[in-house]
Amino acid sequence: MYCMSCGNQVDGAMAFCTKCGAPIGGRQAAPVAKGEVKSHMFGAILQLVICLPAGIIPLMYACKVNSKLAQGDIAGAQEASKKALLWINITTAVFGTLIVLSILINALSNG
């Protein structure tokens, strides 16, 4: 039997998960395979190349995904994966907007 909250394997006689404390019962969550959690490492490295300060945060979360998977913490790896993708999207939006504004300002000042 698996915990619905964190995917940890638990004894069916237990009332609560020993890992996350969630109540056990009802439907069982299927275990998540390690290969199903994306680290987003490529996007994080790309962000690091594009803008060093902004790329550090997604890179840290992408590295956490791999270390959490190595420890067997699937829930922690999934959370780190979500945060890595979130920070990749944030930095892409911010710096993409800044680049477009820079091009527009440059075009308007020369014209």
C-alpha cells in the first residue's frame, strides 16, 4: 500500500504515513518511478548561460531533484521539479520582456 500524499510505501494496518503523517486509507496511490520526475536541468543550465544571477535559482532546484531521487524522496523531488520549472518560467518571462523593451527603446531612440 502507498501513501496518497507522498507515495511512500506503508503497512496497510497503519493509520498514518510514517514519512509525511497523512492519514492512510481509501484509494492507494501508485508509486512514482524515478524516471517520471523531470529535473529540468537543461532549462536551468540554459538560464544560467543567458543570465548568470537569474539562472542560479533554477539550477539549485534542478540539482535538488536529482539528490532527492537518490535519497528515495519522490515527493521532495516532485516539489523541487515544480519549483525549478517555475523559476525557469519566471526568469524567461522577466528577461525576455527586458530584451524586447531594450530593443524597442533602442529602435525608438535611433529613429
